[in-house]
Amino acid sequence: MFGLGTQELIVILIVAFFIFGAKRLPEIGRDLGKGIRSFKKGLNDIEEENKELLSEQTDNKTKQDTTAARDKNPLEKAVDDLPGVKEAREVKESIDKLKA
């Protein structure tokens, strides 16, 4: 636990007992627990926001790729109409997503 041994923790608790007294230690512990809990909640919220932004960016990229596919020249459209080409591109895109 943070590189502190049992003896060090006991000394810290004894010093805290002398400084704050028996009545204040439970309050301090409770407030410290609330602070840590809110800090963890804030970190989780930030991680969720990052995941949402990443999924939105991925969705936007997919939409751009679909739009770009519509703007292809006739030869590329003919190649896309060949059996298996569309499926191969989908597999390639899913592999690229897994790599990212």
C-alpha cells in the first residue's frame, strides 16, 4: 500500500489521533472517503465522454466513407458490384477498426 509498512501506518494513525483527537477522526475519514468517491466518479464520467466522442467520430468517418463511395467513377462502381467485393471491404474495415 503506497510502499508503507504496518509500522509506518500505525505511527501515522497515532500522530493523526494526537493532532485531530478522537472526535474528529471519523469525520475526517468520512470526508476523505467522499472526496475519493467523487474523484473516481469524475474520472469515470470523463472516460465515458471520451468513449462517446470516439464512437461519434467513428460514425462520422463511416458516413464520410459512404458518401465518398457514392462519388466514385463508373469503373469503381462496377468493381463494387462484383460479387464478394463489398463483403471483402466490410471485413477489411472491421479489421481496421479492431487495429485502431
